Amino acid sequence: MSKKETKYIFVTGGVTSSLGKGIVSASLGLLLKSRGFKVTIQKLDPYINIDPGTLNPYEHGECYVTEDGAETDLDLGHYERFLDSPTSQNNNVTTGKIYQTVIEKERKGDFLGKTVQVIPHITNEIKRRIKMLSKKDYDIIITEIGGTVGDIESLPYIESVRQLQWELGKNNSMVIHLTLLPYLASSGELKTKPSQHSVRQLMESGIQADVLVCRTEHTIPKEQKAKLAQFCNVGLGNVIECIDMDTIYEVPLYLQKQNFDEVVLNELNLPVGKEPNLKDWKTFLKKYKNPKKTVEIALVGKYVSLQDSYKSIAEAFIHAGSDMETEVKIKWVYSGDIEVEGAEKLLNNVDGILIAPGFGDRGIEGKIQAAKYARENKIPLLGICLGMQIMTIEFARNVLELSKANSMEFDTSTPDPVISLMEEQKNVVDKGGTMRLGAWKCVLKQGSKLAEVYGAKTISERHRHRYEFNSDYKKDFEDKGLVPTGLNPETGLVETLELKDHPFYVGVQYHPEYKSTVATPHPLFKAFISAAVKGK
């Protein structure tokens, strides 16, 4: 290739949703990267929201935030954790964004009076977004298409892939189709028919799958693989089994055993080259599976019934725990239950407490009780985003004796708004994309616990919040021992709080979990786990 041509891999799903397209895409990205290719992954989401920022976590799981401040799908977290490289706002596209762009162009007259239609205007915009990342000189762009083939909302994306494949020419793109092979206990066999139908539906849209990845609970017999290959028009070696694993981090190795990466490179006419370098990944897995210590951390939140709401935090515990050869057992505690049953009953046996991020006033008093319990009983505590604000309210009420102290988010008429809105936020009406988002700098106080944890004076972490620590109360907090040890250099806003005379009582306004990956576990999570181990 003279000028390096970017190759495209499209990952589609059939039979049911939630089959794990994100994990398969991330696993493939890791395998290709470990062979020396420059890879990125993007997600096309068929819903009409502009981004997941205003979606309830029960609806869509966690909202993940990129360095450049985009609120995105949680799959982007998987991409970053597997590839150990940051994504951007261009890595997540929704139908809402597509239509918003096209309608804005129409209003400006950019279409010169033409009738605006799904084809070509919507599909052209989708193709433009898919190709946007190629300007960054990637060898391979993996594009995961959300939803399931046959969904009405996915049709424009599937049509865009058909057009792109035709425009890009042979060997410059390929389609991986992920399907489910259900197991029927009554007949004791895996059924291939749903996968056949799904591939046929894809073919009706003008797309031929090049590789089939089959999610299954049982090993696929040879004759079933041969049947799938024959009926779905793919080579026998291109039928890849993806069996349920103990952890998502085993998936890349399982797929690699079946030469998944080689199959893909051959389809794209790229050199297979040397074996992928997965030494560090295997070391991580070995340590994860053979811990020498165990700690139990209570995750106190309001969305605990859907654990995907705190996906990045749970994964950050896995990365840091493996690095420290410690199994981190998460005890999911609904903060509303603490309000009813009390902190003592629900938290008395744990080695550490994490107060989770969130929005709204439900379960807030339970979180405040959890912070008080950790402070008074010297239990290691990490407060993230809203968690830090909870620690602030609790300390103001019970140590500074400001009994009605609160956040303006929960009580606009509080006489002591220890958490308040920044001036520029006060007149904001739109809720989407208007918070303090993305990477912001923080200067850490010399000699502080966090300066020691990070081994640096200036750090950069990702944010997603609207309310801030009210600096009018800074001195009062310092005098009583809850010290603001990290400030944003441009705005002077408080980023971190630490309690003196406590083994580990740290609140951070940012989200450290977003930057934790398999290759680089986050130092704050490592320090928190270390404190929990010491306190056992």
C-alpha cells in the first residue's frame, strides 16, 4: 500500500441484542493491536437520543465520558480498557446526532432546495461519520453497529455499510456477524436455524457476512459448524465459536486460539506477520485468577440493581485488584436501604466503602449515613463525584455543625449550600452535554495523600457533573481537618478532599474509573484497595 489505506471492519448482531458485540470488537481490536496494527473502534447507536447523557442508567447502563468530553455508550469503556488508548466524540455516533446534523444543514440551505431523504442524505452522513476517523491514520477501523439486524432503526446503518463496501472495493472492508446458537435441552442440541435466518436477513439488505461469531453455552460440534458455513455462505474456518467465559478478559485469548485475528487479516488482504504479543494480558489474567488476598468493598449507590450502571468502577477494581493480586468482592448496597436499615447493619463487615456517582435526591440520606459511618469507624472510603459531595455535606452537618447544610441540587433554599452551582451553570436549561465534561487539570497539594498516590503534582482526570464544592466554606473545612488537596488551576474549583487522621478518606470530584485499563490500572483504586487490605 503506497499511501496507507484504512481498512474497515463492520460488526453486526443478529437473533438477540446484548450478545456482546462490544466485547468481540474490543477483543479483536486488542488482537490486531498486539500484532502491530494501529486500531480504533467506533460505535453506531440506532437510538434517537443525541447521546446517552440524559438517559437513565437503568435504561442504558453507565454513561461513559471520553477525554474530549463526549458522553458516550458504555461500550467505549470496553474499547479503552482493552486497547489502552483513548477514544473521542467521533467514536460514538447516534441516530439523533445524524438527524440533527442533516436537519441543521437543511435549515441552512446546504442541500440547495433538494428533497431531504434517508437515501442519500442520512446514509451519506452516516458514511461521513464512519470515515471521519480515517484522518487519524489508522490501519483498521472497527465499527460496531448497535441493535439487531432487522430492527427498523438499524436499517439506515446497514444500508450505509452496503454502500461503503461497494465504494471501498474488494479486500478493504469486511462484515463480522455475531449471532446466538440457542441450546434446546429437550433435544440436547444447539440450533443453527436462528443464525441462518439472521444471515439471510442481512443478505436481503445486500450484505454478505464474511465471518460468523457464534455465542453459545456449549461447544459447537463439527457438523453444526459445517452446516452454518454451508447455509450462511462463509468458509468453515470463518465460523468462530464464542462460548461463555468466566471473565470478559478471557475472550481475546479464546478467539485467538481459533485464529480469529488471522481470518480477519486474510479477509482484508493484510500481512499476518508475527504472533500477537499477549504476554502482559496473560500475566494480568493469571494474577486475576490466582489472588493472594481478598477484600470486600461496599459500593453504595442508587442504581445497584443494574450493575452496568457502575461498569467502569467494577472493571477498575478488577484491574487494580489483579495488579495487587487481591480479589475485590463488591457488595452492592442500595443507599435507600441504608435509610431504612441503618449503616451499621449493612456496612459493618466490609473492608472499604465506595460512594458512587449519580444524580437526583433519591437515596441521598443513605449515602450521607454511609460517609458518617466510614469516617467515625475509620473504614477506608473513596467518594467519586457525587460521592465527594456527599462527604462534604456529611462533614458540614456533623463536624461543622451546619445542621441544614446541603447541595443546591437537593435543596435550593438550604442556608448552607456547601455544594453549589458554578455561575455559568445557573441559567442552563438544556440538560444534555452542558455539564463540566471531559479532561480537566488538577494541581495536588504537596505532601497530600493523593500527591503520594499519583506520584505527580499535576494530574488530568475526566469529569461529568454540574455542581461544585462551594469555595466559601474552604477554610472552615480545612480548619476541621477535611482538607481540599486538589484544585483546578484555571478556575480554583476544589477537585479533591482528604480527611486527616484517617487511614483513607478521600473524595474526588472527577471519575478516576474512566481512565483505568488492563495495561494501566488506576493508582487511586490501587491505593484504596491497599488501605482496605491493611485495615482488615
